[in-house]
Amino acid sequence: MSKTKIFISSTCIDLNQIREDLRNSVLELGHQPYLSEYTSFPVIPNLTNLENCKRNVHENTDIFILIIGGRYGSLDDKSNKSIINLEYDCAKQYGIESFIFVDETILSILPFWEKNPDSNFSNYVDSTEVFRFIQGIKNEQKWIFSFKKASEIISTINEQLSVYLKYLIDKKRSNRLEPLPEFKDETTRAKQIALDKPEFWEYLLTDELLRSKLSVIKNNFIDLNQGLIFKKHKLVSSEEFLGTKFKDLKSLINLFGTVTKKLEKSWGKPGEAGDAIEIKVAVERLISGCVALFEWELNLKYEVPPEKFETLQNLFKGCSYELFQQIEVLPSKLMEPFKEPNPKGTYNIYLKIDAPSKLDEIENEIKRLNSLF
């Protein structure tokens, strides 16, 4: 019979004993632990360390346990994130249930770092990216367990696995275990929100759907800016560059205006429930627009128009990323009213995407170029 596979993610040197104790506890419970320092950790020889870790998170993990202490760990050259950060991102991407533990001292210092990020915290962490990592998890509204010693993690895991099993049994009995078919490819959390419809579920669902999809596009933009994406250069005529590039940008701006209104409508009127399917459709339209933004910028980078269009091309650069950044922060902005443990009162939430800051300059340059023909 297949065992429950539990991936334990943490830095090794500082948390070695905790990892060992937790592994032994998982084995005693009859589950299969996965820790990278053991020979039982599945490895494909031609993959990098990071690729093997992410593969195991994706393919060999039922439960993901993240433990954060005072070290950020080894960095990935491409993303400049630590390995454990990327393992956690992978678990989120594939909707794997995660239990998160943070050293009690580090958690207590976090508010001081948030108020004074430039201060010296070397007595507590090897990099302030540790704080940034924890802050990102908190912004996702994820539950964080604090700990002082391994026994606290072990007792919490034992109890929480029992709680989770009871949760699944209750859902099965109430015929709420199977996700909505429209959500079969979404994250576990998105499926749960769409099924359970907790308080403020419309906004929680929007937040989860956006976060789970925007990170991939953000990484594409980063790769493009770092010169990690190649495409053959293409000569374009005056008519092609002047006639379509700006029109496409304006069409995308208009698209985002229309889609954000559709998204607001999908939440329902005050006092009325929203529509989970409509929320999903609106988010997918928004994501499609973001993909189009990236493709617009990618083409711009490798298009070679006549020399007189150099100024216009330079003005165009960065416009799509400026639009994307506004969409990228929507989840955080959306969840601001609900950061308190028991939010109360009435909130008016409006989504607005502003045009790129260089739009007027672009229009003036286009008028100048048109006057030359």
C-alpha cells in the first residue's frame, strides 16, 4: 500500500537535528519522509540539485513541511531565491498541502525588521531575505506555526495530520470532497475555497487564482530582462511598426479595463454571493492579457524598425511591464481589508489599471512621425 509522502524542506546545517528528529517521527507514524541528505531521496543524475528537489516536490509529495530558521540557504543563480524558497514556490504551484514552521525568535524579530529594514540583524539571520520570505508567506494569509525545538514541530504535525484526515472525512461525507470540474486544474486551495465558500470567499478565490498564475509570467519578464530568452531579430516596415505596435498596446489597456469590471461584477452585489465560475473566467481573461503583454514586449525587443523609429521604440520599452506590475500587486491590494484576524465593516473594492506613464510621450512621438509621411 502506498504511504503518505512527506517532503521536509529547510536549511540543513542549522536545522540538522530537527530534520533528523522529524524524519524519525514521520517514519514512526508509518509515512514516507523525503529529505535531500538521505539516500532514499529520489535523484535523477542528469538534473541539477534544484531540479531534483522541485521534481520531488511535484511528483513525490503529498504533504510539504517547511521549516524556517535563521539561515536563508543556498541561492539559485537564476532567481536569486534560496532553494527552500523555490521548493515552497513549487509546492504552491502544484497545490500541495503545506505546514509552515518558523523559529519563534525569528518570528518575533520580524516586526522590527519591517519597521527598520536597513538595520543590522546579523545576530539573528544570515540574510534579511529570511524576513522577506516569511513576510511573503504572511501576505499570502498562510497559517504559520512558531517553534522553539523539534518536539514542538513533531507534536504539531501529529495533531494537524489528524485534523486534516478528519477534515477530509467530513468533506467526503458531505459530498464536498470532489472539486468543481471547472477547477480541476487549479490549486488545492482554490478548489477548497470554491467548494467551501468561507467568509469573503469571492476575494480569497480571486487572490489565490491570481497569485498561482502571475508568478510564471513574472519569471518570464525577469528572464527577458536578463537576456535569458532568445528570439530571431525581425526587420519590420514603417507601416507595420507604426500601425500596429501602438494599437496593440492600446487594445491591451482597454482589455484590462473591461476585464477588471467583469471581475468586480463576478463578486456579486453587496449582500449577494458571487459566482465562482465567473470569477475564474475573469481571472483567466486577465492572465491571458498578461501573457499578451509579455509577448508584446518580447516582440518589441527583437523587432528592428527603420532608424527613425528608434525614439519611439525606446519609449515603448517597459510599458508592458509597467502594466503587468499593476496587475501583479492586485492580490495584495485586494487582501488588504482582510489582513486583520476578524475584519468588520463595509469595504468598497475597485480595480483600476492605469495607462503607462509614457503614453502621452508615445502619442506625441507618433504624431511627429506621421507628419513626416
